[in-house]
Amino acid sequence: MRPLTLRRLLLQCLILVAILIFVVVVAMKFGAVPVSLYAFGRDLLRYLFGQTSQISSDYGLILWNIRLPRILLAIIVGASLSVAGTSFQALLRNPLADPYVLGVSSGASVGAILALIAAPYLALPPVLSGLLTPLGAFLGAAATIAAVYFLGRREGVIDSNTLLLAGVITASFLYAIIMFLMSTVTSGNTRGMAFWLMGNLSTSYQKSVFWFLGIGFFIAAGAIYTTATDLNLLLAGEKEAMHLGVDVPRVRLVVYIAASFLTGLAVSVSGSIAYVGLIVPHVMRLIFGSDHRTLLPTTALGGAIAVVFADTLARTVVAPTELAVGAVTAIVGAPLFIYLLRRGAS
Amino acid sequence: MSSGPAFARNASDTVRSSADARLSVEQVSYAYSANPSQAPLFTLEATSFQAKPGEVVAILGPNASGKSTLLKLITGALAPLSGRILLNGFVTHSLTPRTRAQRIAVVQQESVLLFPSRVWEFVLQGRHAHGRSLRFESDDDLLIAKNALAQVRAADLSDRSMDQISGGEKQRVILARALAQQPLLLLLDEPTLHLDIAAQVDLLHTLRRLAAENRYTVVVVTHELNLAAEYADQVVLMQRGRCLRVGPPSSIYQRELLEQVFQTPLTVELGPSGRPRVTVLSDRQ
């Protein structure tokens, strides 16, 4: 017996935090304009000691105003999508559940686009209209996962294959709606089609958006984390979990709302980045096991690492132009999905 | 174990139907229908029986006789249409899932795992209802899980993976998880279904021993007439949603009654242990 202790959990997280810091440094260094590690370290020290006036202005601009916000965005988006993926996998008892595969990301996109279209007509104060997009994305995500859940049931039980088919069909239906909205509505800033379909981290946001994202992430992920041991039991089936003392309807509701919220959060600022919620939980499960007390924090950190890394590739591989970050994650994620599907079938 | 003062409080709620009964099923009925406006597809007519600590009760009957429905009612997962089920004086259906899991352990036919865990992790799941929602297992939990594994003679399986042990071993581990819940009432739904004969006998023998040692009340739903006769103190005989008779095996195991219930010719004789033994006759004889 080797039960989980707080010390081991913290140690595992610490290792991942170290890797994340390393990846962030790499991401700061590489880009269309190369920054030497020496210059970066020097500027970082100056920044820490408050000697900001000595930092050369274009380096400062590139590092602090362009790359760092983008990296922060990648961290929050990666963590949100991975925690959402882990939660959907436990909730639907399907290792292939992922916000993108199930069409939840597309649902969030539709919600966000509708919110962007509606915003100019509502004449809300700027603070509220900024929240309208994530709210729309959340509602879109929640409606989609509910629809997929009911479509994926056969005789009252969730069937793995039916669920995946329902997700794929729902996603293609929602793509059509996205295309329809994008080609008919010209008003306002609805961003590009590629943004919603493939995902992109290049949009710049105000500081307040980052605060909202960060706080939103911690509240939703924290709510899911309070059900970590319940999710462990839920993997064995709802009836069995109930017999072991899990308040199944309550846990289902908390996780359903929080995971939809996390998906909406990520999609409203970065579009649909594919397969992150599938790859990261799977890799973390292989390394750290399937106990959600470990899995949830490690997938959050792993997701942050994965998306920062993928975005650095997206920025640099074909520089000075950019790939969509979703293209990078899909190149890794789609084969993995096929592998998992084949393995599950045998 | 976990019984004792916690159940003595609230004396006003406590109803003594029988002085020393732990489980008391009182005139319980149930109706299942797919659509409320239609006639029910299945009904369970008023059923009553009582069981003391340390007693093994077998619920017997052919398919669709209402055995599993009765078991679900006892777990508290279903609410009876009329009547009530009391465990130490508390109505099982109105307990919260957490409290219920501290007092009632259910062993299902099969446990399907999405991501196979280690045996010890699986057994520790039984401690879930005794801890707060988010916490790490205490030394007590580990000790209880270890003891539970030892009680079903599966201590050596502790570090194996759940998908690498045999069907009989798996059934013992599932039983160990139920023991880790430290329940008052142990419910088993056809636990012998996928087991070979040696494992079946072993399981029921273990149940008998545990009931005596830990003072559990054990309720088993089963098809195995002879195993029930050998190991049960009381038998509840069911047919088409009706409880036909409740009593010790010697009073239930009568040729005409069993032939009528199971719709097959059979003979009943006294086995070497002094308990009845059923031989099913094929039609040609």
C-alpha cells in the first residue's frame, strides 16, 4: 500500500511547476525576434529590482507586452481545457471525452459569437459587455454537453460509441452554424473564422481580462477539486458510487457546471484549441495514476505546459507567419485519439 | 464497530417492531411503470421480514420474481410505494447517501473499472463515506482496509492490479471493500454468478464466518438453492412479485412448494449437514 500523501502530491506538482517555468523561459526567448538568454536574464533581474528604466525599450515591449501576456493566456487556456477534459472523462465515464471532440468547444464558440454580435445592441456598460462573451461561451458549452449527454444515451445508459458519434455530429452541426453566422453577420468584431475553428492565442487582451480568467479558473477548478474523491468512485459507475456514499446528483451538477464554465472561459479568449483536454489527462494518468486528487492539479499544470509549448512551436516553426495553435495540438492529438479508440475496441 | 451510541439517540424516531431485529422490512410494496398513466409493468406486493445481527438471509426465487427490486428497496436506492424498511430504527430511504454508505454495504454482480486501479486502492474506496470529501487516507483507514483484505484472505493481492486477478479473487476484493465500509448490513446481489463451484462455496463460507465474527446482518440474493440452504438462517421465497414464505430453510424447502415456484420437477432430501438438499430432475426421468 502506498496511499497518496500531501507531501507526494506537492512534490509532483513542484516538478511540473519547474518544467512549466522552464517552458515559459524558452517561450519568452523564442519568437520572430530572437532574445538572448543573457539579455532576458539581465532584464528580468532589472525588472525584479525595479530598475525598469534600464531595460531597452523594444525588448521590454516584446517580452512584457507581447510575449508574456500571450504565455499567461496559454497557461490559463491549457489548464482550463485540461481540467475540463479530465472532468468530462470522469462525468461521462469515457476516456475519449474531450471538450473539442464532444463539440463542447464549438458550442462555446457559437455562444461567444452570438454574444459578440449582440453586445453592440445591448448598450451595456463596458465592464459587463466584456463579461458577455465568456457568459455566452459558458451557456453554449453547457447546452452542448447537455445535448450530447442525452443524445449519447441508449436505453438510459451512456454508450461510449454513441456518445462519441453524438459529439462528432453535434460538432459538425455547430461548425455549420459558426460558418453561417460568420458569413451573414458583418457587424462588430466577431474575429475570424479560423479563430473559432482552430484556436489562436494571438489576440491581445486588457489586464482586467486576465484577472477575470485567473479568478474564474481557480473558482471552477477548485469546485471540481472538492469532488476529487467522488470522481474516483464515479468512474466505477453511478450506482456503485452511490452505494459507496457519493451524492451523485450533486457531484454531477457541480462538475457539469464548472467544466462547462472552464471550457467557455478558454474558448471565449482563444477559440477551439483541439485535443488538449484529451492528450494531457491521458499522459498525466500514465505518469501519476488515475486518482483525481493528483490528476486534477497535475493535468492543470500539464495543460499549461502543453499549450505554452505548442504555442511556441506555432509562433516559430513558420516564422515570420504563424500557425494556429490548434493545428499543432491536432497533429499530436488526432493520432493519439485514434490509438486510444483502437485500444479501447480490442 | 461503528454501531453503538450513534444509533441510540433520537429515541422518538426509533420504532421497535421486534426487540432485537436490526433490519426490519415492514409491509413493503413497490410498483414500476415506464409511464405514470399506464398500468405498472411490475409490482412487488407487501413483503415483510426481519433479521438480527449475525444472521444470513437469502432471497430466493426465479427470474423476475422481484428479488433485485426488494434488494434495491433495502439499499434505500428506491423508495417503497407503501410500508417501510428500518435499519436500527432508521428508514433506509431517507438517509443521506453518505450515512447510508456508513451503515449499508452493497456488493454488486460486477464492478466495471474505466481505469484499473490497484487492489488496495479499490478497497480504500470503502472508506470514502467515513472521511470528509477531500482528504488523504488516515492510518486508521489503511489499517481497516488491510484487515478487510485479511478477512477475505486476500492480503497477498494488495499490490496487484484489479484487471490482473481472477474472477473469484475479484469477488473477494469487492467483498473486502464492502467490509472496509464497516457496515451494519451487508447486501449481495447474486455474488456467485460468475464464480466456479469452489469459489462459490468459499464465498458463502466467508460470508457465514463474517456474519458471526463481525455481527453483520447479511442479505444475499441468489439462484443457488443448495448454497442458500447450507448457509442461510432465513429464506425469503419470492415468485412473480409476491413474497410467498419467510422462514428457516427447513420450512421453505418442501418439494411441492419449490416445484411450483421454480416450475421444474425436483426432489428435496436431508443432506449430511442436517440441512435440506435439492436435486433438480431433468424432464426425461
